[in-house]
Amino acid sequence: MSTYLLCASPIQGHVAPLLAIARDLVSRGHDVTMLTGSRFHDAVVATGAAHRALGGIADLDDRRMAEHLPDRDRHRGIGKLQYDVQTIFVKTVPDQFRGVEAALTEVAPDAILVDAAFAGILPLLLDDPATRPPVLAVGVVPLSQSSPDVAPYGLGLAPMPGRVGRLRNRVLNVLVQRVLFRATQRLANETMRSLGRPDLDAFVLDFSRRFDRFLQLSPAEFEYPRSDLSPNLRFVGTVLPPAPVAGALPAWWDELDGDRPVVHVTQGTIDNADFGRLVRPTLDALDGGDVLVVVATGGRPVEEVGPLPSNARAAEFLPYDLLMPKVDVFVTNAGFGGTQYALSHGVPIVAAGDTEDKPEVSTRVEWAGVGVNLKTGTPPAADVRGAVERVLGDPGYRERARTLARRIRDMDTFGMISAELEAASARTAGSRVG
């Protein structure tokens, strides 16, 4: 039995995969402690792990993001990404790191596993590896690793082949790293110095290379190829968290087995304050069509969606493990976890994401051939209709999604993560004995 410390940024999409991993590690007999937001206490304890709460500004509540990001709507595109990175991930580093330091003393873990955006681990990664436990990460968003083979993270640009593409990428990488993200890099370096560490020796969004092992939670086929991927990286497939308990199935559930194609639309549990962004345009687009539209409101009252067309049904939550096998098209604002869940069931996608990592997810959906990228978070109804019709009319989308589903099923994700942690712990134990 080993002792593991898991750390997650207190955001649902970052915590959920770590909860599933914690549950699996506990089932294997390991002693697991999870450091994350206080609001996730009950969810952590339910896995059998011990919970430690983050303190200070690091203990944010992602259900009230407007309180933590009051100036967010003043920014657009990569400027919004930079604002998010500074506010949510860099400025919280001191408080996150204090939580890590306390856990190192009180838990004495054999290895640490963090979500890739948990920047509070950076000061420890800058220390001599011989003086700390092994630190592994799981990639819960698309891979952020600069390369001449890909455009900078956040621009939502697919790879461009050939010399022209590599030239484009070099120019854009310089622009983003030295100009657009200069203030963020400076803030990160100031933060490291305040904690007694040196400046970062690489771009702030590239610290995936520093982990003892980086485990990307997707099949390799969903990620852009790079000739210079860091040697610490492994693709381990998809963590599929247990579906949330949704209570009794809605009375209309049997309609999902009818002759009409099923189109599922949701804005998730965070970006669902304004259903006019995606849910309402989808309902309007498919009103009266020969499809059944199924809405999940992510916990908000169904009445807030407004009048439902005759061919639409809605519920606050739906059991995805039962729903996805019945879905023909998934219309989504492109959260990474929900996208991976749909692909694990071979469901093609219409992606409409324009915040956080969502432009990167949306572009990968199109690049991998598993769906259509609407290139906005607020698409007109006509564009949604055209995209759904395109996906339904071209069987290639579903076939490619099913190919990814088979690839995901072939990967023992939990087994690989457990094996990596055990190997890291064994190396540490061996070096201590030596």
C-alpha cells in the first residue's frame, strides 16, 4: 500500500477526473488524500479518500465564477484566457502551495498526482527532485505544450502542414510568449521569487514538461502530433467519472428509443447562466424537425430554458451512462470532460466553445473528424441547424467517433495511472534505501 496526495484546482471539470482516480486508488488499497476546494469535501470523502481544503483565495467556488473574475467580460479571445490564467491559476499559487507544504508534512505522500492546471505545485517542481516526492500530473484539458508543429495554446488554430505551417507557428509562438503573455510570465516569475524559487526557465503554459510523468487524459488520436513531445508524456485514455445520480428517469425517457435521431444539447454545470448562448439557439434551430432534442440544464430549473418545442424534452440532470448510447449528435459548449465522455460512446459532436480551453477542444473536434466546430460560443440558430444536419447526413463523423471510442475502450486508464504512481513510489523507496 502506498500513500498518495492528489491535488485539484477547485473547478468541477478538474476535480471530477481526480475524484474518479481517487476512488480507484482507494479500491486498490492505497491511502489517498485529496487537496482541493472546501465545497468538494463530501464528494472527496465519498470516494474513500481524506479531504484537505485549500485556503485563502485558492479556495474559490466555481459555481460563482463572476465573483472571482469580476472583470472577465472586458476581455476577448486570448486576452480572456490570459486573464483567467492570471486570476485563477497564477495568483492562487501561494495559497495552493501552502496547502501542498502542509500536506507534505502531515501526509508524507509517496507520490503526488495533480491536475495539470494546479499551478501551486510549480514551486515544488523547481526544487531538486531528490528532495521531494515524485510529482505526476493528469491532463484534464487539451495538451498545452509549445512546439513549432502547432499554434500557441488558446488561439484555437488547427495544425497547418509543411514549411508555411511551421513558420506560422514560430511567429505566433513568439508573439504569444513574448508579447501577449508577457505580463502573465512576469507575474508567474514574481510569484516564484516570492516563494524563494527561481524564475521559470520556460513559458508559463509549458510546465507540463517538468513533471516526473505527465499523463494526458485522452487518446493520442485526439491530440495534435508534435515531433518534439516531451519524453515524460504518456497518453492514457479517458477517465469516465461515475454518472451523477439523476433520480428517477423522466416520463419521456422511452421516446429516446423511437425512430427519430436524438440530439442532446447542454451548456454543462458552470456556463449555464444564459441559455441563450447555445441551448436556446439549438431548440430554435431544430424546432419542428424530424429529431428529438434533449436538454440537460446542469442543475438550473427547466423553466429557465423557456418554452420547449413539441419535439424537445428537458431535465436538470440526466444519467450520461444511459443517455449517450441513445444520442446521435451531441451539441456542446466543448468542455473537455463532456467531449471525452461523448467520444467514449462514439457520439459525434457539434462544438460551440469560446472561453477557457473550449476553443482548443472545439478545434480538435473538427481536426479529428468527429464533428463540426461552430467557432463561437453563441452560434445563430441557422448555423446550429446546418451543423446538426451535416453531422447526421455524413456517416463519416460517427464512424470516426466510434473509432475513438474503440481506442478509449482498449486503454486501461485507471490501471495505467495506478502503475505509473506505483512505479514512481518504488523508485523513491529504492533511492531512500540506497
